[in-house]
Amino acid sequence: MEECPFCGIANKKIPSLVVYEDDNFMAILDIRPANKGHTILFPKKHKTSIFDLNNSETNKIFYIAKQLIKNVKATTNCDGVNLVYSIGEAAGQRVPHMIIHIIPRNKGDKVAITWEPQKISEEEFKKIAEELLKANKNISEKVIEEKKEKIITEEELKKIKPAEIIEIEPREPKYW
């Protein structure tokens, strides 16, 4: 079986432009960018989706994403940013490894994240809202009950490596 391309990048077997790395997560520039600065953030260990992350890892990946967004905005001077995450092939996940796209956006760019609005009856809307409200009832209680953890420890902070460039060529996509 062929190694997952993102695991190959994490293991330095596949060339990439690394813009962030710590012991657990890595961010690289997308070799098929929607716009300049398009960054991909992912866990270094193979994780198919967010459901494979524990709560601490989930907190940390979104904390890192938040910081990367700030830096991408400052570096590219873009007008906005899309944070795109897909679960499953039907949603556009091309490789079974969790990745978060950070896409700089500018007014008038050619990036399109669109859908055809669906016609849903008032009755269906209400039924879905009731079911979701019931399913989501305990979310706040669970969040309050969870042990509060630091997003990133001092020790982890010391281990963060500066951005590095690892062999720029070849630039053809290796992960889809």
C-alpha cells in the first residue's frame, strides 16, 4: 500500500515548503494554490478526520490555524480568508488525511466556494431544527465539564522550528 502523501510530507519523504512545524502538526504551502499564500495545516500522524483527534489536539490545531490565518493575512495583504475543511469524499476530501486549507481571498479573485441553494419546506426546516436542537442540547454542559488544558505548553513552544524550505522541485501535486 502506498504511503499517505501527507504522512510522506510529514516524514520528509515528499518535498514541500514548510511554513510551520511542531511535534504534532505541520503547515505547508499548497502546490496547487487557490491564491498566493494558500496554506495546508495537518496532523503529522495519520488522522483521517477531526474525529480521530482528542480534545487537546482539536484545540491545538484550531489554535494554530488561527495564528496561521493572522500571518497569512499579514504576509499576503489579502482582503479575507477562507478556512476550508472537508470530511469524506462526498464533501471533497481527496486524501484520507485530515487537512485544513487556509485560503487567502481578495475581492474579484477567481476562487469560488459555491453551492446551489436547496428548496426546503418550512415544515422540513422546523423538523431539522428540532432534531439538531435536541442532539445539541448537551454540548455546553460537556464543554463546561471538560478539564481545561493549555493549548500549547512552554516545552512545545520551545520546540517549534522556524519555517524551512525543503527541496522546491518538483512542483507537480503528489497528494491527489
